[in-house]
Amino acid sequence: MPLWSLHGDGRTVAPGAIVRPEERLAWPLTIGIGAQHVVAMFGATFLVPLLTGFPPSTTLLFSGIGTLLFLTITRNRVPSYLGSSFAFIAPITASTQAGSMSAALGGVLIIGIAMALLGLLVQAVGTRWIGLLMPPVVMGSIVALIGFNLAPTAYGNFQKSAVTATITLFAVVLCTALFKGILGRVSVLLGVIVGYLVAVARDEVHFDAVREAPWLGLPQFHHPSFDLSLLPMFLPVIVVLLAENVGHVTSVGLMTARNLDHMVGRTLASDGIATALSAVFGGSPTTTYGENIGVMSATKVYSTAAYWVAGIVAILLSLSPKIGALINTVPPGVLGGVTFVLYGLIGIVGVRMWVDGRVDFSRPKNQITAGVALVVGIANVTWTFGGIQLTGIALGTLAALVIYHLMAGLGRLTGTDRAEEPEPEPETVEEPASR
């Protein structure tokens, strides 16, 4: 029995119809759609290694391998591409400044293993406990503070070439406003291309390393070491990955008219395993990608066959050191411009969680939970004790959890606040564009 049945004549999709995950179009069309998925993830996936100093080719290799693992573990039922996770940028940057790349990889590896174990737990007991531990006001606050905590990093790159950064920023804005469909979904990539061309014209790009790099070869491999004092900076990322995976499964389920809640455990475990494997060899951490949700929404093709093609293409591209060297030539000015958008979008994803979860900000416990957590994260409050350093993200996460549950518990004891049920699932069907 074939893995995918042919949808109709294999060439067309009738109005109102979709190509389901277990179906495919003719292979030439499937390969073309798979290539679109690679284009959709390309810009955001490569920004993570550029911002963290990880090797781009290694990131691309394990992005492709992670995607194939994800499809295998989810039994081809959940179409998804695993690209680089923006949620890790802050702790990775702090780790590399405090120690080395290997220490950052150690933190990523531990989080990957924790995610895999969390997936097994969710598969066994379901997801209701997540809503009780982290209602939308808490989860949204944590996601928002991770994005806003990165603002100084974006401004630091912006200052290195304000002209190039400004042009890049407005190129992303204009491409998002003017283009729809697949072009609109890759507006970040288009903005990077425009900014890169401006940087070339301003003599900010040097191609010596590109000329010296071979066309074919294995990526650079690095291996993790472990510094437990850095681990608290990584732990809040689990909240973001949890929200992204639940959101992805919900979105795909709504668009394919299926209840895929029973797959959340498998997607979490898959993402965790892919992240851990990538960290073992020096690649960036992975997550499901909203950009590819956009491609599926535009094409109405949810076939997992297209994602197998995308994963294989990514692996093949990773075997060219020249491509990796070319990506490394992107200058700070371009990164500064595009990260103004991307880091802001991470913060807005948290705000959107409040909106989708219908958080009532007339209630003091919600006001104080979000307010204190955001200020701690944005100010990057740091506390060091016993050789362990807690930064703004870790402390902001801790503040959100402690303040919310403390105020909710006291409110129930005194009768001044009713017990809060988990908020309804988001009604939107589209994931955020950036990770």
C-alpha cells in the first residue's frame, strides 16, 4: 500500500477541496510545492545561526533531518517543517558571551531532552494540566517578554549600519504590505535580500570566504559541554515551544477539519528529539514553522509528501559549504533591520495569546502578572547566587508563575476571586510568521 494516495487526477485541486496529509499530487507538482516550503523557511531559519554564531550549513542539515524525524514519529499525520527556533536566541547569546558555543549547545541539548520527555507526558495524560499551570495570561507574558528582552540585541546590530538597517526594515514592511500569498509569507527573506543588495553597494559585504569555500563538503560539527549555571536561562523556552507546537497542531487540525489533539504529545517529542540531535552536532534548535502553514493555506496542499521533499532538499543544500559561507556574509546592518521586526513579532505573539485567550485585564491578578513579568524581562533583571545566574527571561517567567498562582490561590481562599478555568482554544487558524 502506498504511503500517499493520489488526489484526484494529481494535477488540480477543486475549489473548496484540500489535499490531505495522506494524499499527494503528481510528483513534479509535489516536488515544486516542497521547494516552496524550503523557500518559506529559508530566511528565518538562517537568521538564527547568523544571530547566534552557529554554523548555517549545520543548522540546515539538522533542520532537514529533524523534519524527516518529525514526519516519521507523527506517522505522516501532521504536516510540518522544523526550522530554527527564535525562542533560543536570548539564552544562546547570553551563554556564548558567558562561556562558549559548546556551553550553549549543552543548554539546547537539555531543553531538547526535556521537550521529548514532556511530549511523552502529554501523550500519556493529555494537555489539560498545561492550561491549569500556565493559563493564557501567564503563557502570553512569558512569550512576550522573551521577544522584548531581545530589543537591545536588535538595536546593537542596528547601530552598526543605521542606513542599511533602516532600508532593510522598511523593505520587510513594504513586502508584507504589498504582497499576498507565498510572497507575503516570505517578506522577511525578501527584505533580507533587499538589505543585502544595499549592503553590497555600500561595500559592507566581503566575499573572500565564499570564493575559498568548496562547492561540496560536510558542514562544521561542534559538540556540547554542560554548565548547569547557564541552564536557568534556557528553561523558559519550553513554554514557547509548548505554545508553538499546540498552536501548530490546532491550526492544521482546523484547516484539515480534523481533531489532532491526540498528536500534541508526538509533536512535542519529535521537536525535542530533533532539537537534541541538532545540539549534539552543533546545529540550531528547531521548532514548527508558521511560514509553512502559510504555504499550505495558500496552496491547499497539506500533503506530508511535500515535507519529505523539503527535508531532503534542505539536507542536499547543507552539503555545500559555499552556501554556508555566502549566508555568513550577511552584515550586521541587515540583521539589525530585520530583527526589529522579528523580535517585535515574538513579543506580539505573546500579546496575541492574551487576545485569543480572552484575558480579562480588568482583574488585578492578570494586570500584575503581566506587568511585573514584562518589566523584569525587558529590564533584563539579573540575580546571581551560588554560581547560578538568573537573567530577565528566567526571572520574568518565575515572576509570572508565582504571582499568578499566589494571587489566584489567595483570592480563592478569601472569596475575592473565583477559580479560573482554562481559557478556550484560540479561534485563529494561522500561526505567527516568525520563530
